[in-house]
Amino acid sequence: MTADVSSPHAAVTSRHTGLRVVVGLLGVAALVVGIVLLFDPVAAARTLALLLGLSLAIGGLLEIAVAWNAGKGRGVSLVLGGILVLGGVLAVVWPGVTLLALAWITGLTLVVHGALRVGLALAARHEIPSWGWLVLAGAVNVLLGVLAIAWPEATVLVLSLILGAQIAAFGLLLLVAAFASGGSRTGARPI
């Protein structure tokens, strides 16, 4: 038996594998940032702002990377990624950031991103096989965003724990999404 390497499906498999690896690596990066925030919550507010900005930017870049391979939801995914990148840039470049401003930036970014994520997942549930995970991720973002806004006087400890948990969960969900979906959809049958 020989394999037909000229099949149009051969390129599709490698392209999707490459995207899975990129999403998986970015998921690992988000997980590492989340763990750093969870285990070093006494960091100064500026360090927290830098880590927050970095994590939001990583999440936004992930959204943008996934959008390149998306079908109908490409524009919405680009907007979702842009929201996270914008929130990350604000957290990094705002020189006199206070915990109140940081809590509001974090909370509003998570609420808007989470609500749009839930809406996109529900609207495209017939096209996205793992849409339930996207709804869960969006709902977690909304909940954590509301908590960040409701407790504006939160200490660095509380904000670090909330944000660290969200980023670590997001990283784990990305790893699940990248590698748990199994093989390609080329219709190949076992021999």
C-alpha cells in the first residue's frame, strides 16, 4: 500500500498541526504568566501592571492568530484580540497606574472580552465543535471581570490571585483546545 501524498488534504493536516502547536505554545505562555501571578502576589503594582499587560497582550495575540484560520467569525475574533491587546497596552504604558485603575482596566477588559466570546461561541455553535469550552471561558472572564470591578480597593494580593487564576485557566483551556481535538478532519479511515 502506498500513501497518496498529492492529496489536497495533505497540506491541510500540516497547516492545522502548525496552528495547534502555536496555540499550544501560547497557551503554555499564558499558563506560566498565570502561575507567576498566583505564586508572587506581593509584587509591586508596576510589576503587576507589566505582567497584566503582557498576559492580556498574549491573549489578544492568540485571538488574532486564531482569527487567521477562522471562517465567518474572523472579524469578530480580530476585534476580540484587539480588545485584549488594547487592555494590555493600557496596563503597561499608563505610568502612574493605581490599583483602582488597574482593577477597572482588568475588569472592563475581561467583561467585554468574555461577553463577546460567549456571544461568538453561541452564534457559531453549529460550526465550532468545542463551542461549550468557549462559552465557559467567556463566562469565567465575565465573572472575574465583575469581581475585579466590584472590589476596586483590592490589594495586589487579591488582584494577582484573581488575574492569575483567570490566566492560568485560559492557558489550560488553550492547551485542551489545541491538543484534545485529535486527528485531522480529512475523512481518513484506519487501515
